[in-house]
Amino acid sequence: MARPLRVGAERLQVARVSWLDNDKILTLDVFEALQEDSTLEFLGWLGSKAFRDASQASTVVFAPGRCALGTVSCVLPAIAVGSKSYVGLVQPGTWQQAVYSDLGDVDNRHKDYNSSKVHQDLDQLFISESYRTRLGVFGVQIVQQFFDAQQVHEQLLGIYRLAIQLHLLNKVSVKGFDVLGADSLKSDNKKAEVMLDNQIEQLETKLLQASKDNACGFTKDLLVVQNRLYAQLESLSWLHRRLAIKGQLPPLRGGAASPDVLLRLHTHIMATRPRVVVEFGSGASTLVIVDALSQNGTGKLVSIEHSDHYGALTLETLEAEQLQGWVDLRVGDLEPWEGEHLNPEDAEKPSRWYTKSLLDDIEQVDLLWVDGPPGATCLFSRYPALPALADKLSPHAEVWLDDTIRQEEQDICERWAKDGGFVLSYYPLEKGLGRLIRKGSETNAVSEPVSPDDLFDFSISDDQQG
């Protein structure tokens, strides 16, 4: 699974799911043709849960067949790129071809893939967020109407019954000329009918059970998506109530921080009134942190960013709200990291991190918020944050690391806690949050911590399953 970050007016995350067949390599070429600040991250083979999580974190998914089907069932727009045909964006104008070709996996192989088609679909998709939402809802309707497991099982059962009946007719027609064996024929046919009836009954029982199991699993997946979506909408609603800004927040999907962690961040800053906050990776979090500091009437944010493009967007947003005076936005290229790192020395991508000169004159940091650099920079890309600022933290400083749904971020938290003598807590937010506090400050915990294994355990109660 490949995941590039689309650069433009919004941060949009695009996922590609497929074997790297020659007839679909062009989609990677399309990703490379995106603007310079785009990144491409290979996630490798993903299991069903990991695939669902990665898909839901994306704006749109390139996928063939069953993967495209799984994407649209998650209320996400999909560009169906199968091994047998190119369907393109699943929408009202293409849904019939999508259903007929099993979203690109059934048809006569042809060579009509070309980058212009993919670019056209991407351009259409990026019209607006509301348009993408409507496409997601439309895709779910297609799944419910044409890919219902119960209907498929009933059709298979009907085909099996027909095959058995034809088999019996052929046996009768062959043996019907054996007049001397007529009684034996009747007896044989009777036994065969009983045996085949038993087989049909057993098959029907298995198919019905399989249908129930699939329906239960599909229902549970939909409930998980529904619960996650509701949690983010609820957090977004409360976040907007707390913010004093006049405009709107940047899009909070794809690579951006989620509403639930931003709400927690804003609440924490308002309650603890930190004097110095440092963040790695600017964006929506910058606006949220600065808004809280402004409402408190005290504090300063130092925001470290590696992208000129995103730095300019963040500054533009702050100036529109007249909040630029609360933040010291520092932009500099990533450079080789020479200190200790979890990234192996023989790794494919060498260790890189922010320019250390950007940290000059920073002292007594009360809150360190780590949401950069991008995970695709190198393995354990965010590890240097604490080593680089360890001697610049205040006695009661806290360190927050976003995206602990990923194992790399969990490993980073564990290492930080061990080396720095911190108490580590995980919080089951959409993308996960790791919180490290000084020993003796445990009473400042905002909620009960959980173990990494408990993260995102959106269990479904019996009454929800129906």
C-alpha cells in the first residue's frame, strides 16, 4: 500500500492499494508528478484492520476489485484501477461499469490506462470536501445494493441446485434405455435424490451461516466506522465552541491532527497555562495552540516546520486571525541527524531531522507537542525530538506524541520513557496519543491511561449488534 501526501490548498492524503503490475505502474508516476512537497510512503502488506485504518486516514484510495469495494464500504471515494480494466472514480457516471467489472477486476484486459485519465479523476475529486463526502455516501449505496453477501449466497445455491438437477436428468437419460434395469434405475435415482438433498441441505446451512457471519462482520465494521466518525464530529463540535477564531480550521483529515486530539490539546493548555510550548510540524495544531494561549493571555509557541509551503500556509492562517504575535514560526530544511537514533545505521533511508539551529534560545519548555517530521522521512522519524530538547525542558514539562496508533511511535514513546524517566500513558484517540510526564506529576493525568493493545478497541455491545 502506498500513501502520498497531496500538496495544495489542503493537505490531502491519497492511498494506493494494489500489486505493482506493469499496467498500473502509471499511478505511481502520477504520484511523482504531484507537487514537490509530496511524499511517498510504502506501507507494505496490510491486514484487514490495518488496511481499514489506513484507508480511513486517506482522502481517496486507488484500489482494484475487493480493495476498492472495501474502500467504498468505508464511506470513502475510490478510484478503481483493476487488473482487467480502468473504471476510474466510482461516481454516478461510472457505477454501472464498476459493478459489471467487479471494480476493475473482471473484463477483457486492455491497454487504455493513461495518466491523463487518472489526473482528470484526481482533479474532479479535489473539487471540494463536500463533493468527496457525497461520493463516499454514494459508494456505500452501491455496495449495499449490488454486493450483498446474502444475495450472492442465494444465487450460488440456486446455481448449485440447477447443476444437481441437470446431473440427475443426464443420469436418467443415459440409463433410461436399460429396460431390464428399470427397477434398479429407480432405486438408484431415489438414493441419489436423497443423498443430493442431504448435500443441498448441508450446503444451504453452511451458506446461511456464512452469510450471517459475513453480515455480522460487515455490520460491526460499519458500526466501528460510525462510532469513529461520531467521535470526531463530537470533538470537532466542542473544539469549535472553545475556539475564539473567526474563520475555520484547516481540513482535519489525512495527515492533519484529528479533532479529538486537538480538543484535548486546547483543553490542556487552557487548564495548565504553559509559558513555553514547542511543536514539531505546523498546521491546524498551530492555530489551536495559539488560540488557547491567546485566551489565557500568556505563553508563547515556537513552531518548527521543514516545509516552506506548509509554513507559508500556517502563517497566512495565523495572520488572518491576527494571532501571529503568539507564535515564533521557524522553517528550515531537514538535515542529517548525527545523534543517537532508533533508525538502523544500514536503513534504506538515513536519519534526518530538523535543523538544530532552529532550537537556539529555546528554554524552559512546559509542553512539547510532536507531530513531525512525516513518517516517510525515515524509520522512527520523530525520535530525535526529545533528545534534542531534553536539556531545555522545565521541571514539570510534558511531552505529547501524536499518531501512536503506529508501532513506530509506540516504540519511540517507550524509549523516551525509559531514557528520560517519564511516566508514559496512552490515550485511545483516533490516531492515538502518547503522553509523557515527569515522575511525581501523575496527578495531572487527564484521563485513565491504557495499554497499546487497548488502543482503538471500539467494542460493539450486543444491543448495537442487534
